[in-house]
Amino acid sequence: MVLLLLAFAFFLVFPVLSISLSVIGLVNDKKRSKIYLLLISFAISIIALRYIPHPTDDGAFHFRATTALIRYDSIFEMFKAFSNGWIVGIYDYGSIPIFTSLMYFVRNTHHYSLLSFISAFITYFSFGYVVVDLFKDLGKFSKLSYATVFIAVLCLNNYRYTTSGMRFCMAVALMMLLLYLESKKGYTRLKTTIWYLLPLGIHSAVIYFIGLRFLFPLIRKVTLAKSLFVLLGFPVLFNLVPWLANLIGWTYLQFFIRKIEVYSDNSSYSQFFNTTLTMRLYVGIVLMVLFVLLYLGIVNSLKISDDWRFSFVTMTYYVTLLSMSSIPFRNIYDRNLFLLLPMIVVSTYILFTYRRQLKILTNRNIVYGLTIGILCLSCAVGVFYNNNFPFGFIDFSKTDLLLKNIFQFFSNLPFT
């Protein structure tokens, strides 16, 4: 309790610097770990309050669109206008009602960095919750392992994209959280699937993973045929869905097709793929291969049927195969990594906890080596992937970010 009070006091005075102390509290105090997670998520996200987007950033488009929503006194009037064909900005905000609702609620503040702050908080809290809840459920564990998995998962998310693009990172983080929570019941409860409307109402690109979730009860028991079916997912999807869209004429399906055509064109976003991004794509392939080898090795050596955590690992295996099928479509593959890599880190550690059940010492050593390799690669790619941290678009200096107190972060917010 003393450490928590100290962390909270430090958080009020130096919120960004308090992250380190809160991480120490998180791995040492299992009972209050979720409170520490709140402090960490808040401290990470508070930087976004000072965010002023570049004119070509997605954040700038979202902020300008938010300004246009001021004309509506009722959220129902706003959505009625969208349903009647009203268009604002370059995005179809009528098809993403959850995110548009967030825009609506901050519209009169004129401090639209609040939108980035909310997005960052939801994103980092959702990713972190999976790790915290997992280790809270485990018995004995290494504190160093806990800290490594936690830091790796958070680092694999890109802060610049979270504060600017907002939608996709937030949707993916919620998607991972829901997949994790549902794994506790083996993905068998249909009534809980309504929660997937939350990430879908933020970004439509998560529909692939929602489809995989509904398919999971049929493919739970891994076989070669089922694995190949998922591995061919995107090539089949790109040929089947357009045919269905023309056959049925469903507006949302046709909207989805337009998205597929844009993101499957590798030349559309080629200017964004610098050295760091390209490295992440290749490291992603390495991590996928290592995880598949680790998963198949454990499955072939042990019979694990009564552990809910293994349901999440199997879901990760199928998300990995689905992502492998998207490799030819570089833009889609890059997006898939936002969900896949954190899932691989968490699932790898779950598989690591089974190593003592292996009878052959060599197999234990292989599992240990693969786990260390995956965690080290994940941490490295996460750090390099965040080298585009938006310091140049924040109205505090680096020193201010470290030394300003929480009240100063909320004072005189950028007027956007």
C-alpha cells in the first residue's frame, strides 16, 4: 500500500517519470496491479493531450471533422444526417459510430487532443489489461518475465499512430482484449459476441478477426486441413467477397470491398514504408515462423485440453496463419501486425509456462530458447518502431514532458 501511495503521489507531480515506479509496483503487487495499470496507461496517454497534428496527419482530418459536428445539438440528429448522405472530411464517419460518438462528445471543447488522449488511454489500457490479468491468474512467475512481457506488448503499439490515426490502434487493442476475455469461456458464448460491435464501430478492418472468432468453434481442434483453410484466408477472401457483394448488393459489403481494393494495392502507401517499417514487416515474418514452430512443438508433445489459456494461444495460432496469408498485400499485413505481435508475445509466454511438463530436457531448452528469442525480438522491434515518436508535434519540450505535473498537462490545452 505504501508503494501505491508513493506511485500515486509521484504520478501527480511527475506523471511521465512515474511510469517506472508504477511498473515496479505492478510486478510486485498482484493485488493492486490493475490500479498500477490505470496509472501507467494514464501517464503514457497524458502526453497526447499536448498533441498538435501535422496538417497531413490523420489526426488533423479527424480534428477538422470534429469541428463540423458542432452544428448538431443532438447526437441523433448527427447520425440522421449521416444516414441521409451527409459527408464530412475524407472518412465515412457514419460507418464508424463509436468513434464518431467520441468525436461528438469532445466537439464543443475545441481541445480535440482530448480525442487522442482517450484513444491512447483505451489502447494502452486494453493491451496492458491482458498481460496484467494473465499474470494475476498465474501462480509463481518471474517478475523480470512479467515486466518484459508487459513492456514488449506496450512497445509493439506505435504511439504516433495511436495519437494521430487513433481508430485502428484503439480497435485492435479492444479486439485483443475481447479475444482474451472470451478465451476464458472457450469462445462458446454467443451473447458476448455483441461486444465486438465496439471495435467494429471504430474501424471496419477488424472484421477479418471477428469473422475468425465466429469460425473458431468449428476449427478449435487444429488439423492440417483447417490450418490450410485459414492460411489461404486472404486470397480466398479477396475473390469471394467481391462476388458476394455483387450478388447481394449489400451496401456495407460494397463499402468493405472498396476498402479491400485500396489496402491491397501495395503502391498506394509505399511512401510510408521507410526502413523501420520494412524491418518490422520482415521481423514480423520471423516472429510468426518462430511462434508456429513453438506452438506445433508444444501441441505435438503435450495434450492440453483443460486450460482456458490454451484457447487464446490457439486463437493466436489462427491469427498468425491468417496474417501469413496477407503477406503479399503489404499494407494489410502491416495492419495485421498491430494485433498479431502483442498476441504472439502473450501466447509465447503461456506456452513457456508448459515447458516443465515436457519430459525431454532438450525440448525444454528449445522452448526456453524460442521464448527468449521471440521476447527479445519483440522488444527490439517495438523500440525501433516507436522512433517516430511525435516530439515535433507536441507543444511541450522533452524536459517539460518529464517535469510538468498532471495539472500543467491539463492546463492551456492546444486550441485546435
